[in-house]
Amino acid sequence: MNLSVNGAGSLAKAMGMFVSALEFSALSPTDITTLKYGVMDCLACAIAGAPEPVTRILLDRIVNAGSAGGGATILGHSVQSSPLGAALANGVMAHACDFDDVSDPMCGHPTAPALPAILAAGELVQCSGRDVLLAYAAAIEVMTKLGRIAGYELYQSGWHATAALGVFGAAAGASKILGLNDERTATAIGIAASRVAGIRSNIGTMVKPMHCGFAARDGLEAALLAAAGATASLAALDGSNGFLDTYVSQREPSVDVGSLLGNPFDIREPGIVFKKYPSCLDTHSAIDAILELRDRHDIQPEDVKHIRCLLAPGVGGDLAYHAPEAPMEGKFSMEFCSAVALARGRVSLAEFSQEVIDDSAVRRLIGISKLDFDPELTNRDPRSFCAAARVEISLQDGRVVQKTVHHMRGHPENPMTEWEFVSKFKDCASTVLGPTQTGRALAAIEQLEQLSNLRPLTSSLVTA
């Protein structure tokens, strides 16, 4: 593959130059708003993930056991850790509920692996809120531009692109916070290339959120090693036997990476997809359709004879659980999400519990639900990660009602409102934080670019 990098000599160098030179003035007011929504969304997801079983296992056996104190905040808890321990824990929590944002070009979740590394590095050097937003923008840009080269092929080959590309975003974002120059940032990216991992066969288990924690920790570690003088090949991304050569066998013949970086920022075009429901992205358009049909036709669970959810062929590969037995499996089950939407009229954090999994009305609806496929729903861009859906609900009285949704709520073409972001944050925070803390956290996020340090934010996100 011929990668043009505007004279930088290698892709890692081009990215190092971009990240180190990036200034806050390059971000528009709309970009800053999007970034603050991303921070709010990720922190909400992490707080919601604080009580999850995977978090308890991680804190008990790895993080707390491996580091006493350290001054870095573990969100939603009363303990602190080393920066690496906090990046690991917060990364896992941010993805534990599968409620975090998505990048179409990346074919994965950009913020959960990157922001925890940035915050841990930020607490280490006592950076400002403006520094966090700038590092976050840089991290997303590195991940999504790599995604344009490799994301789709990585995903189709069985790699979890969130983890495989997330480690580069974490390394880039942490490098920006630490103030590394272009050469050291390129070195951090080179080190990160040897920490690429994450397989899709672990989706639906506790390992999937661990992918984000590993990427956050390893990316931060790569930046710290580069800052300390460690070396790495600057051809580790695009050279012979480098990341692209090793992980991506089929890719675009020519990509002008140097011109793509920041032109435009991916947070601007095509934008970031935010989740309204804590489940696999492939379920969202169908959930939107079911909830609308339920309200419009006043459908009760006992009225339903059959539910058919149609996606484009090739979509829904992660929806492997057709009769889920555990809440985590339910997040990757079209049948469960359909059943819950019809039975409860909502798909919130509370629905992903063992009690709901075992509910007789939900089990009946799961049994009469079917995931199917329709070529007419195929996206014009075969690489698009956001799926359209058509739902057909057959009723006991003989009627068949249907609805097609092309852009899920939270897609840039159908964006969430500020009220929806704040409501999501409050819902997630209610599992751990009190109203006063929640209000303080929201106020700190709203004023993030004005904060001289992160203390007003991080102190509001821990338990007493």
C-alpha cells in the first residue's frame, strides 16, 4: 500500500507531527461542544460501569492489589490508584455497559480507550480542562484516520477494532497531555503498535470491556515509556512487518494520510455516534422502530404474535445470543432487546438484569422474535458501521405494523439533544452518585475548557 504522509517519512511520524503541533485554536465552537458531549457521555458510562461485576473483579484482583494509592482517580469509587491502574479501571468501566460512543470509520468505540488514558495522564501532570479537550481531539483523530485505512478490514478479520486502534488513540492523547514533541509522540505510537490486541470472539463476555481498559493502560504506558527515552521503530505502523502489514491484508491501495489528519476532524465529519441504549449498536435502529410502533399503536405484550427485525446482510455479526441467559449476553441479542422494548417500553440500564432476563413476558417475546436480513437495507457505504433496520410486528388481531429507521437516535444525522445527554448522565450517575455530586460534575463538564485543573471534575465523580 502506498501511504502518502506529506513528506513526514512514515505514518507514525506524520501522526506525531500532527498531534504535537495541534493547537486549541484549530477547534471550532461546534467541535468543542461535541468533545464536551463526548466527555460527558464517557464519564456517564464509566460511572454506570462502576458497580458491574467485571469492575469488582478488576479492582479486587488487579488494580487495588497492584498499587497502593498513587493519586489517580478511579471513577465511581473511593479509592485511588497509579495512573496506569486508573487508566485500566476507568477504561473497563467506560465500556462495561456497552453504552459508549461509536466511530463509523473506526468501526469501534473511540472514547472509552482514549479518555481514561488522557485523564490519568492529566492528573499526573495537573493539566487543564482545555488540555484534556485538545488531547481528546487528537486521540480521536489518530484512531479514526487509522480506521479509514484499517478499521473495516480489522473488524471483518475478527479483531475488535476498539481495542486494536484504541491503543493508538490512548498513546496519542496521553502524549499530548505529557507535552511530548513530535518524535517522542511518534515513538509512543510505535510502542503502541506492539500492544495491538482484542478478538471479537470475546464479545458478550467480561473480556470485551477489558479490551478498552487494556488499550487505555497500554497507550498511557507507551507515552510514559517514550517520555522516559524508550525507542521504537518509526515504521511500526506502515513499514515492512509493521501494524498494517501484519494485521490488515486487504486495504485501500493509496491513502493520503497527511492530508486527512484534521482535514476535517472526524468529530466534525462524519461525526461521532452516541448511544441512547446500553446495547450493541446493531440493535439501536430496531429499538427506535419498536418503541415508536409500540407508542403509535398502543401495543401491549400480549397483543404480539410475532416480531421480525431485519438488518442488511453482513450486519449483526455480533448479535450472537438468540436466547440469552445473562444480562451481558442480552446486550448482544436482537431478540432480547426487541422483547424488552415491547414489554417495558424502554431499553435502559435497569433492563439488563437477571430479573428481566428471566421475566416470563420477556421470555415469551424472545421466543417469537426473529432476526432476519434484507438486501434493500444495505448502506450505500459498505464500510458503514451504523445499521438501518426495518421492524415488522404481527399482532393477534391480524394486523402487521412496520417501521424502517435509517439513522438511529444519536447518529449525526439524527442527533441526541443536550437534554438527552444530560438525562443519560443523570440516569447513569444515579447508580453511584448523589444529586449534589451529579450537579457538580455536570457543571464542571459544561465549564471544562475554563478549568485550570481537573480537580473540580474528578472530585465530583468519586464516592465518599
